[in-house]
Amino acid sequence: MQKEQVIIVGAGPSGLAMAACLNHHSIPYIILEREDCIASLWKKYAYDRLHLHLDKQFCVLPHMPFPDSYPRFVSRQQFVSYLDDYVSRFKISPLYRRTVESAEFDGETGKWIVKARNLGSGEVEELEGRFLVVASGETSDPFTPVIEGLNTFPGDVLHSTRFRNGKAFQNQKVLVVGSGNSGMEIAFDLANHGAQTSLVVRSPVHILSRDMIYLGLILVKYIRVNLVDSLMVMLSKLVYGDLSKYGIYRPNEGPFFMKAAYGKYPITDIGTCKKIKSQEIRVLPSICSIRGNEVVFENGTTHPFDTIVFCTGFKRSTNVWLKGDDYLLNDDGISKLSFPNHWKGKNGLYCVGLSRRGLYGAASDALNIADDINSLQ
């Protein structure tokens, strides 16, 4: 059995931030990563045009700023390069291709026992640590909803993690399911490449520009959220007008309230709204069923498609392997404790980047956890 002070599960940005913060305190640790690289979502499963949705000052990891040459909104390629440099600077060396099968606290020894399968050898390796940090991420397992008749669809069906760009879809009829930031950007990219693009928008969404979101993030530090939300909605109406005629409705609750209460991000518009207004992108309601290449929608209409791209988010499998925790994480792998104490569980259990607060939240969590562990040495 390998013994470590801290065991970190996950080598995405959250796990890397955690490692750097422990390194800062000279606290020994080990990282287990199921993929064959760091930040696999960014390196292997993200679409080409992806940029960080927030200004870089809200996305930096602890103890290492972005290069001055980087723009306000960092591209996928730039962020990957930054993470590679981060790993090099802090000498982070994850154990790759390790899938955690169980992690359980041993009350007699006061240690966490983690069993991880080595995907190379097939063997189960056992590790023991005083502290366990769950950093497996909010975007760990792609989710595709169950839809009646989906198995009869003759065209391509892919999750957003398999979409790279719209070049291969020129002149195709493509349905994008999901109106989060990924869905909006992928629909935009498809339309730019000449695809006949339709977008399923199932629920009300707030649409803001990058500058609106930046202003809101600054203002919430100084004034009440409801006032910031009122300003954001007013600005959105001025810039985008009434989108209900196109099938998009605003929620009754404000964008920053919804972000804090439900982890639901407002849409950062990068040009999608303009294409919706020009009808280059058609907005459709929820899907009822699929019959071959025909998709039946909630409003009774039926339309044929060549390809369906599901931008329907992710689930987490933490509840499958984390044993005996009924305090820190809910069944969906998100912290159920309230900010600002959402990162600390019992018996040396912590989570980083699991409170729906983005990279900024993950960085803050890592700093807090490292300080807490250091105080217990």
C-alpha cells in the first residue's frame, strides 16, 4: 500500500490548482487521473473556438498569472499552454490512467483508503492518505438525455465533447440540443460554416455580452445582487431587445442570483443572437420524439435533420466511488454545503471546484484547503 499525506482525485484545472497550493506549503501529495493527460476536457474534448467565458483575471490559477501577452478572453489553445506551463513550474506529476473504484475513510487508522484501477496493467492499486481531495470536476461524464426514438435516427449523433468545428457539416441540417454557452457557441460555429442550423431552447435564459458580465462581476463586490441583476436585465433588453418573438424568453429571476442559487450561468453572447435574429439559426422548443430522420417538437412541428449535437452537459460519478460521505457532496457530485464553507467535509475530506463557481471558485477552494491542511500538520 502506498502512503501519502494528501490524495487528489482529478488532474483538471481544479486538481492542478490544488497540487500547486500544496506544493506552496511543501505538503506531499499524489494525483490520480483517469485520462492519459492533464485537463483532458480542454486538451481532447473541447471544440476549437472555445474561449474562457470570463475575463482572464477571474480565471487565473493560484501562484501563477497568465502571460501579459494573453488577451482578455483566453482561447482554448492558450489555456492549454498555460496549464502545461503550470504543471512544469510546480513539478506536478499525476499518476495517469488510474480510475478510482472506491475511497473510504478508515475510522481505526484515521486514514482514507483509495482503490484505483491501473488501466494499463489492469491491477487495482491501493493508497492510504490522511486527506482526500475530490477534484474530479463538474464536467466529468458527458450526459445525453433519453429521447424516444433516438435509436432510429440514421444520421450522426454526437455529444458536444466530440464536436470540433463546423467544417464537416456544411449544407447539412444540424440540430443543436441545449442552449447553454456550449450550445450557443456550437450553433454559431455551425452557422458560420454554412450548416442549416437549428437550436433547441427548452427553458428561459439570460443573454449578456462579455462586457456586461465583466461589469456585473465587479459590481456584485460592492452592491446587492438584486440591484446588479436589475441593471443587467435592463442592459440586455437595450442591446438584444425582445427575443420572445424568436423563441427565447428571459427568466423571472436575475442572472447573478441564478448563478449563485442554482449554478446556472448566463449566456455569454459571441454573435449567436444576431444569427438568430437574421434566421440563420432557427430556435425550436423541446423534443418530443424522433422518427427516423424526423424530429417531433413540443409545439407539434416536425423537421428533418442530418446530424444532432447534444450540448446537454455533464453528470458526475463521485457517488459511485466515494463511500460513507453523507455530508459534503450530493448525489450529483456537487457540494451541498453553502458558500463559503462548501469545500470542507469531515475526516479530512475536501472538494475543489465542485460549487459551480468556475475557475475562480476552484482557485479559491484550493487556497483554502491547502491553508486548512497546513494548519493541521
